[in-house]
Amino acid sequence: MGRVAVHGRADGGRRMTRRATLADVAERAGVSVSTASRALHRPGRVSAGTTTRVQQAADDLGYVPSAAARQVRSGQPGTVALVVPDLTNPFFMALVRGSTRHLREHDMVQVVADVEEEPRSEEQVLGALAGRVDCIVLAASRLDRATLAAWTRRVPLVAINRDVADVPTVRTGTQGVVAAVEHLHELGHRHVAYARGPATSWSEERRRRAVVETCARLGTRFSDLGHHAPRRDAGPAAADAARRSGASALLAYNDLIAFGALDRLAESGVPVPGELSVVGHDDVFGADLTTPALTTVAVPAEELGARAAARLLAVLDGVVGAAGADATPSDPGAELPTRLVVRDSSGAPPEVVARVAR
């Protein structure tokens, strides 16, 4: 999508040296990006005056709608891109199922892009998609706040598990994390270690804060094991670090790290939960099939994907404004609760078991 000259001039008579975007049209017409999108692609959903103003701005700037946009205008299915950090993670596959199901019901086609946990790749993918799809869902974006806010001015966009001003969002709560620490405390654990996720993850920071605050409230010692890649092969290092810390319980950023931790503990002959309890997060497929079955925080991933798709359609319909007021943390509709699922990988710590045995 290289730079090209366009016919027409921007305000002040300055010739533009790049392809006009939908954001350029919206700015010239004095409307939001979502309103400009509706005026060009679904003109029956805005007033005649607004439609005329937007279409005139598009003509002045030489704006050329994407192939996907032209399909929508002609009554053909629109296209949504779902951008995920790692498609091999079962959590994001569940998101895909949820969003796909909802969009199909509304005559929208979804394409999926995997950016492999790389912020640079994420922005490259966004650049490639802009103008080729009608709108984008960004799942667990690793982009910084300013970059993410800038992208929402270029293309209708909804973020999953991010809170950035002017960016409509859907996110999960930390109720399950709090419940996990309380569960461990009730079992008798007084030292908990947390294996963090990626440093660029917004969810990671929220989960860590919930663990720290709950440990402080309960008087439980807390050990930070540092950042880990959200993959199974990062789990062994997390298990080793937990054992060195002296903690009796390991909380992992996600189930994949917890899976890898269980692998290492089994290889090392460390009984779970007899010597070390392990708790994951997400309750992905297979969490109940590990040995022992994994105690974890359940996240309604499919519902999260469906909710994000619904919010995106609301953005396109103008229900959620470009100012992003609907995306604030106080909006109860934007957050889905999480819950703890207790299985066999959590139990009383060794000292409690020994005391009971006596």
C-alpha cells in the first residue's frame, strides 16, 4: 500500500501525497470515522444531508473505498479482521469461534491474522489490512496507548482486553484471580509465587496487581517470578523459579505456562499439589486433562469474542461513538466476569498436611 498521489486537494489547496483514508474523509466532512463509514457504505443509516456532505468530501479527496467496502455498499457481506497475538493458543481460537458466530449472523465475513506476539508485526498487519477490510477487532493488542488510539482514528476498531481512551473495548475482570489467591490462602498457603506474562500485555499487569493486592490484604507473602512468554515451553522455567522462591503455590499468567510447569514438576518428581500447588488462567481446552487436572481461572472466551463483534457492529451503526465514551472502565457492558475452577492441582501446602497428619 505505497504512497500515491490522489486527485483533489486537502484544505488550503495543499495536494495530498498519499492515498486518502476514511479518516481524511471524516475530518473534512466534520463527522466521526464510523459516521463516514456508514454514509459511504450504508447510506440509508444516516441523514441525507450527512451522506451528501461525506460523499462530497470523498470526491474532493479522491477517496477510493476498499474492495470490502464496495461489497458492503452493494449488499454483499462485509469483512472484519480479527488480529490475535498467537493463534496456536486455544484461548484465541475460542475468541475466533465466538466472533465468527456472531458476525455470520449479521452477514459479515471474518478473516484472522496472527501477529505472533510481536508489536511491530501487529502494526504491519494493521497497515496491510486498513483499506482492505471494513473494520478490525484487536485481541490483547501489544501496541502502546498512543499507537492504538491513532489506529482507531483510521479504521473502525474494537479492542479486546485493553483500556485506551477513544477505543471501544471489551475486557475480562479479575474476580477469578482474586478468588484464586483466596482459595490458596484458605488451603493454608502463606507464600505465593506469580509467573508473569509478556511485559507488553495489559492483562498481565491487571492480573499481577490483583494478586499483589489480594496477598497484601490476606497477609500472604508474594514472590514475583518475572516475565514469561505465554507459551508452554516457558513453563519449566516458571516451575524452577517457583521452587527456588520457596513458595508453596505457583500462579501462572495463563494455562499454557501452567501446563509447562506441570511438565517440569512431573519430570523432577515433585508432587502436585503435595509439594507445590499450581493454578493457571483461561481454562482452555485440555486444562481438565492434565495430570493432575489444572485448577484455573475460567474466562468466557467465546462470549468475549461474540461481545467484541457485537460492539464492533455497534461502532459501525453509530451506537458507540468515536469519542469512545462507551469504552470507559465504568461501562458494565464492556467487562465480562471471570471465575475460579477448582480441580486437583491445588491443595493444602506440605506444612498443613504434616500438621493434620500428626
